[in-house]
Amino acid sequence: MEQPYISVILPIYNVEDYINEAFDSLLSQTIGFEHLEIIMVNDCSTDGTINILRNYVRKYPNVKLFDLKVNSGAPGKPRNIGIREATGKYTIFLDPDDFIPADAYEKLYKVAEECDSDFVMGTMESFKDSDPKRKTWFHITFRDYLLKKSYYNVSIKEVPFFLQVKTAVYLKLVKSSFLKKNSLGFIEGMKNGEDKYYDIQLFTLAEKFSYIPETIYMYRTRDDETNLSMTQQDIESTILNDCKAAEIVRTVLSEKQYEVFQINALRSIFWKLIDPAFNSLSYSKRKYLLERISPVVSIYNTELIQKYFKLELPIVSLLSKGYLDLAMEYTQMHISRKFWYMEGNALLKIYKRQSGFLTSKSWKITRPLRVLNNKRHKLKRKLNAIKTP
């Protein structure tokens, strides 16, 4: 059998509402579905997902299904199984609640073959699951002017900027031989942050990689991810995982490289620190979490932090010096700022909607009817006043 061009690895858990769209986007790939090896690792799904997966296996000979006996609770182990089983020339990941443009893999594969890079990376767009129009946007990372151009066969020493780019393992088409040669994989058991270590290994071990400013991934922001507040349990576990990932990554980077990677790590951490759920934690838990964050910023580049976290710079400074109570006060201030900012935006939307209606053609056309209606009401009130003794 001819070697597949690409092995696509999907870690799967309870995605019966989304998996069909993800799989359909694989079927429509212009590179040819027959050139793909689809490796689906089911992490003990409890909904109807498994039946859908088994139908794929029966219908398509290039689809492989692996069932875990015990739920791992995180994507690391399923992804590692996928890497071990992959036989394609290149390997890439796809989360089953997302999907990819039809020409995504063809674009990546073409560059990989022409440049012989260890991996090729593209960009992604996000959309809200609840938005019927699926309006998309780029993560702040990919709006930076440095990522508006292509990079061919560069190293991380040449472009250290990439260490702060949003971690996204599904954006990188990697030589399978490169993965196996370096025994690359994911930290198992971590529900978030495990992909940072995988990504950093790619950047630091690759002799040459390429980047194209082309959308090769559509990331679904599910409703439970866009809620104003996370749960307290989520806050604790995810912050601790972010800190653990940063500590592990630090061991493989130079001090200068780590300063750049810090932007990546702090984006994840600050998103949780300024969430109302953090403020809802007990004083002792908040202080403990800030203690865990302090080592992440024990050293930092003031110029870089100022550039990307101008408002949060005082928090970084206080944490690095161990002034946890003062840092806590600053986080409370940012939580309040975030709340009133969102409230202000909501009021502004209402104002614009009402202003738009008041200046609309229909409002102007119906003005005579409103004037007549007002006159009737005034006349009715006068008549009632006359009748009243």
C-alpha cells in the first residue's frame, strides 16, 4: 500500500454534535482524501460518538479507530497514541469539534515538499458556535504584522518571535520521521497547557521550519468557552497547569527565549486572573495561585511585557517581587474594569440599535401615524377629564 501523505490524528470525547462536520472537511480536502490516514482515538465517549466513528471505519479503509479502555481525561494520551500509530509521511492534529478549509492540507503539503522543512505552519480563524452567520476573527497573535508574511526554512534563532505565537498543534504539518527521531509527544494527564511543551520542542529542535499566512484551520469557540465567568474549579486547575507547562518549557529554553515565550504563557494566565471566578475564590486559594505564578515571572523583559501587557505590567512586577497582596488588589481592579467594559459595550450596542432604528426609513415613514395616534390619546384624555365630575 502506498504511504499516506498525511496522518491526521483526532483525540475524541463526546463530540456527536460536531464530528460529522470535522470529518466532512477531511473528505473534501483537495489533496485527496485517499492520500490521508485518519487516526481517531476515542477516549471513552459516553454519547453517540462511538457509533458515528464505527460507521466511518466500515465505510473508509483509510480510517483507523482506537478505543481507550479507561478515560484519560486529557488529549495528551490520545495524541501520543496517534503519533505512535501514524504511518504517513507527515503528521498533523485535528480537534473533532473544529474543521479545516478544503485546501488546507494541500497548501501545507506543497510547502513541506518544496522546502523540505521539519514542519510547516499556517494560521487559523475562530468563530462562535452560537453565531449562525459564523463571523470569524483572527487571534491577536496572528494580527501581528510579523505574521502577515511568509517564512521559508527559518530557525527559531532567526525568528524568536514565534515562541510567543499562540500554541496550536493543529496548525503544524510535521515530518513523521522528525517526530519519531526526537521522540516528541505530549504530557499526559494535563487538560490544558500540555501542547505548549510539544510546540516548543518543535521550534527548538527543528533545523528549519516554514510559515505561510494562510488560514488552514477553523477553530470553534463553544458556548461554554465564551461565558463571562469560568467555574472556580476550572480557574484553579487551568492556572496550575499553565504554571506547570511554563516551568517545563523553561528547562529547554535559554533566558532570552523564555522571555519571549512568557508572552505566550501570560496570555493564558491573565485571561484567568481577570475572570470574576478568580475573585470568588477564598483569599488563601488566590494567594496560593499567585504564589505558583510568581516563578513564571521571576525574570522578565520589561520592554516586551510593556508591549503586550501594558495594563498588567504592575501585576508582573509585583509578582516577581513577591508582593502577593498588592498583586491581588491589582487583579481585582482589572476584574472590575473587565466587567464594566463589557457592560459598557452591551449598552453601546443597545444605543446603536435604537439610534439606527430612529434614523431608519420605516421610522420616518410611520411618523404621521405616530403623530395621529398621539393626538387621539390627547383627545381621549380631554374627553375623560370632561366626563369626570
